[in-house]
Amino acid sequence: MERLPVDDKSTNKSVNLLVISVKSQVINKSHMTGVQQRATYIHDKPPKDKIGVMESAFVLTVMTLTVLGPSGWILSHVDEYKTRRP
């Protein structure tokens, strides 16, 4: 197999740009501790509306049925799907 000629200048430039971008990201975040980095999206305002227990239970029930309902239907009818001919 023949090797293609490699332009060392363009390779070095791309590597240098990569190193510079990585170093700048590290420098920008180096003054923050680990907890501060993860908690930058948390706001200090209280919620506008208080969510009640009934609302939480309703949403949890709907989400559970949405995810598990179709798969439960399919699993309960597997025998019918096996015997059905096209």
C-alpha cells in the first residue's frame, strides 16, 4: 500500500487549534468547583405554583400508563399474535 503525502503544516495547525480550544475550556471552568459547575442552572426563586399530592399522583399515573400500557397490551396478547396467520 502506498502512503499518501501528509502536509505537516496543516496537521500541526489543526492539532494546535484543538489544543487551544480544550485549554480555553479548562481555564474558563477552572475557577469553579465541581458543585458550582453542576449547579449553575439552579435558580434561587421559589416556584410560582405549589404542586399538590393529587397532581403529582395523577401525572405519575398517566406517565406510567403511557409507558407501560402498550407493552403490557402486547405481552398479554402474545399467544394471539403467535397463532394468527397473515
